[in-house]
Amino acid sequence: MSRHDEDPLQRRARRRVEMKLGWAVHALVFVLVNLGLATINYLGGGHRWHLWPLGWWGLGLAIHGAVVAFGIYGDGMRERMVADEVERLRERERSQGPGR
């Protein structure tokens, strides 16, 4: 069965799992690389330069996490927003009367 033959629920579940796994791999690489950088920094002494990549990459990881969370827990939000907007427009149309 190809991905195009899957039912929409299966496709949605696969997308959510891929998003979660993508973030988990990103987090693992973040931890491993930053542990390595910290080790190099501490062994070499001097200024704590490893905090810069840790901080900026950490920000990127947090943004990635927010995108994943929004993608997973925000499912259907666009549809709800469209339905709300349609309802507002219908209400406005009813209050203004036909032809306006």
C-alpha cells in the first residue's frame, strides 16, 4: 500500500509521528553535540564560548518544538477558524439584509 492509498486518518497519524521523531532526533543531536562542545571548551580552558551555540541552537530547538506542538495539537484549528469566519459573515449578512 502506497502512501497515496492510505486513508486520511492514517496519513495524519504518519505525519504526526514523523514530526515527533524529527524533533526527538533534533534534540538528541543537540544534546550530543553540545556535550562535545562543552567538553572541548572545558578541556581547553578560557572563555565559555560553548554557551553561544548552546543558547542559539537551544532557541532553534525550542522553536522547532513549538512548530511540532502547534502542528500536532493545532490540528483542525484552520477548519475551526474558517467555520467561525463563515458564521460571522452569515450573521452579518442576516443583520444587513439581502442585497447589501
